[in-house]
Amino acid sequence: MRFSTRNLLLVSLGLILGVSLTIGQGVLAEREESRQAPLPLDELRTFTEVFGKIKSDYVEPT
């Protein structure tokens, strides 16, 4: 009886530790993403204008 209780305790501890580490990694990943610089909106607008011009002037219809 003592051996099965010990095994159950070890399995439970491993499960709790695994879940805690998984949740912790997700929180850290979200934090790192929020630290990134904002999108360069002016450059994106310029890119979309150039892409639209190329698409309308240089791409043959299918």
C-alpha cells in the first residue's frame, strides 16, 4: 500500500510540474512578443502602393 501511494504522489507531482512549466512558457512567450517594436506603418503603406502598382501594370490576367 505504501509503494502505490508513493507512486501516485510522484505521478501527481510530475503532472503538476509539467502543467506549471507549460503555462509558464506560454506567459513568457506572450511577454516577449509584446516587447517587439511596433509595425512600420509608413513602410507598409509604401510597400502596398508599390505592390498594387506592379500588380495592376505588370501582371497578365490569368
